[in-house]
Amino acid sequence: MSKNSNKQLGQTKEQFVSKSVSTVSAKFIESGSGAVLKDVEGNEYIDFAGGIGVMNIGHGHPKVIEAIKTQAEKLIHTCFMVNPYEPAVKLAEKLCSITPGKFEKKAFFANSGAEAVENAIKIARYYTKRPAIVVFDNAYHGRTQLTMTMTAKVKPYKFGFGPFAPEVYRMPLGIGPDEIRDFFVTSINPEAVAAIICEPVQGEGGFIVPPKEFFKNLVEICHEHGILFIADEIQSGMGRTGKMFAIEHFGVEPDLMTVAKSLAAGMPLSAVVGKAEIMDSVHPGGIGGTYGGNPVACAAALAVLDVFENENLLEKSVALGEKLETRFKKWQEKYEIVGELRGIGAMRGFLIGPNLDKATAAGKARELAGYCHENGLIALSCGIFGNIIRTLIPFVITDDQLEKGLSIMEEGLNKISK
């Protein structure tokens, strides 16, 4: 156990860490196992946040730890662009085999989700020789100059950081084919559009699931105009929705896909995977980065994929989602403050305060999350208006841990309902 308390570390943080980096909780985590975290004072917390969707296979999985140790003892870094190494090549092969699409694929590695999105856009623009990108209402794609432009919510992500990147256009999510075609009359000529990028299930935007036919209509219209379709699977991928990638629920094959978060169980790693013709179109050296595809991170990702294959992680995701849906429906019936239920598989959330104004509802959501934090449960809100409670629970959570966490959340609902 650390010699420092949460209070002491908080004071040090206040002195030396930029105040622009906010934290949801004032508890400093020292260790984690499965779906449980422990702070520096020995207090335990059930984790319903999973590092914002990063720990789908749980904290401290022994196969991942062993893979990291073994690789770190052999090689930590060379830069793949200088001297390549086996873990990155093997991981690229594996990702190309498990991502949707009955065509030859290739992969590229970066460090973060935003980096993956930015490189996917670069590749799409290079391949199509077109400048424009279409994104959606409620979208979240990152915090870099381009990806924050693509992100819908202004504060905290975009406020004060302009001017923004040009040639980014925003479409309403879930509209019909006629409205999609109208968009290409009123907003942007389709012949200028390189790619349309969408989260199959929107994460930060509020766990929003478009109608199933939406993506089929969208991709069909993309094909008509030579526009690439990019699926941003950074939060919705790696089994979170009960399938390895959420786009599989919709019966379409993206030209490019971005993957990160739970890909390497906490190690910084992201990828762009897509049609070989598109991925190979950029001149040699046109994409890259010093740390992208780090051998230790790639070894961790290979271990993650092994866990998915051999420990029934997708089945656990489906089962977890069913348990959450059942409990949330009971809350919806019991509490007036619980509104629309959202999500697929284990990517589940619910709206707070359907009969309240948005600011009050957001305050109630923060109050609920705060109650959970103070009572041993890590919970997060999301949504453009901050009025959605979301769950990104490690699939390995035990029934007892799940019940304890849900009971804490229910106690919180009782409190904010008064």
C-alpha cells in the first residue's frame, strides 16, 4: 500500500498537474484485478467504467501481464519504421483476419484512438484525392485538431481551441436514404467527399444506436459516389456490443476501420485496418510514427485476442448485456427519473431525467455518479448534454460484484429521485 493518502496525492496533483486535466474521482488507484480497483488507502471499488472502455477483458489479466513481461525482457522499442519486429506483423495478420470484410486487408498501428482516426482520414483523402469528410451529430472522434473538429460536443472538447480544421461536414444520424441524398444537395457535393466516418454505436455522444437499415442505406450511397465508409470502433469494438465489432450488427463491411481502447488492455495502441488497395495507396513513409505498434503493446494485444478466443469473452459480453438490460428495465419501471434505455450487448446506458430540463438532468446524472464513487462504484455519465449513465464493465465481472455494483447504483437512484 502506498505511503501517500488520497488527500496527500490530491494536494500534489493540484500543485504539479495542469488544472486543465480534470478527474472524475479524487481517489488514486494503486492496483486492479478483474473488475475491482483498489486505491492507495486500500479501499476497493467495483469498476463500471473500465478505463472508459479500455479494460473489456478486465484489469491485470495474467496472460496479458505475462505477455508484457516476456516482451519487455526481449525488446521494448526500435521504431517499426527503422527495424521491424514480429509482434507487430503477427498482430496485423490477426486483425486483418478478424475484422469484417471479405477482401484483402492491411493494417497500420498508432498510439491512440484519435491518431487512428486522423490517419484513417489521411489515407481516405490520399486514396480518393478528395478533401471533405462527413461526420455525424453527437459524434466523438478525439481531441487532436482534426478529430476535435469532427467531434460534436463543444465544451469541454472544442471550446476555445479554434480555428477548426476545414472540410468537415455534419450529418444527422439515422436519417433515411432520401434525406442522405438531400444532404449531398444542401451541404456538400458528394464528388468532394473522401469519406463518411461513424461510430456504429456512439459512445461519448450518449450510447446512441442508429436504425439497422441506416448503415446499409449509407454505405450503398457511399458506393454510388466513390465515398469511403469508415467505422470508428474505438469504444464500440473489441466485444463491447456482443460481437467483436459493433458494425457486424448492421450487415455492412467498412472500407476502413479504427480500433483502440480494449485492443491492448491498457497499453497505448491503436490501429487502422482496411482494404489493402486503400491502405497501400499512400506513398512509402506517408504514414507512421515513432511509437506506433510498439512491440510490448502489440504483445499485449496478441494476448488480448488469445483471451477472446479461449475464454469465451464474446459470450460473457452478451450475458452481461442481458443482465444489465433486465435490471435497467426494472429501474425504468420503478423510477420516474430513469428514461430511455440505450445500447447493445454490454455497451449499455440509460437517460436520466426524461421529464427534467437538460441542465437539471445533467446535474442529477453527476449526482448519481458522485454517489456511486463515494460508495465503492466507479460510474460515468456521457451524452451531448451529460444526462446519460453508461456502463463499460469488464466482461469478467463476477455475479456477486455485478450485483453489488448495481445495488449501489440503485441506492443512488433512490437518493436522486427524492
